[in-house]
Amino acid sequence: MTSAEPVRPAVPRAREVQASVLAAFQLVEDARYMGHDRRSRRVRARMRAERAIADRRLARDLPAR
């Protein structure tokens, strides 16, 4: 290393780590919603409908703030 090269930090910055974790999470989510699983379109549509119903029931049962 010469004096013209910047010194690398000994510890990676938190933003770099956080960004890589978020990028990995996004890759997983993209793979899930882009149809890379082996479920048919009908099964995926049914799962979305079931999740929507569960969300509506939860919202209905939670007390209003």
C-alpha cells in the first residue's frame, strides 16, 4: 500500500451490511413473486386470496385506535 491509497476501515460500516441484507431479502421476495417456485398460477392466486382474507379478519378483530 502506498501513501496515495486510502486506508480501509477495519470494521465494515453498518450501512454496507444493512444494504446487503436488504438486497438479499429483495432477491428472495422477487423470486417468490416472480413464480420461481413450483406452484401453479391457480395455487398462487388462492394463496393470495387466503392471505387477503386473513388480513381482513385480523384488521376487523383488532380494536380501532
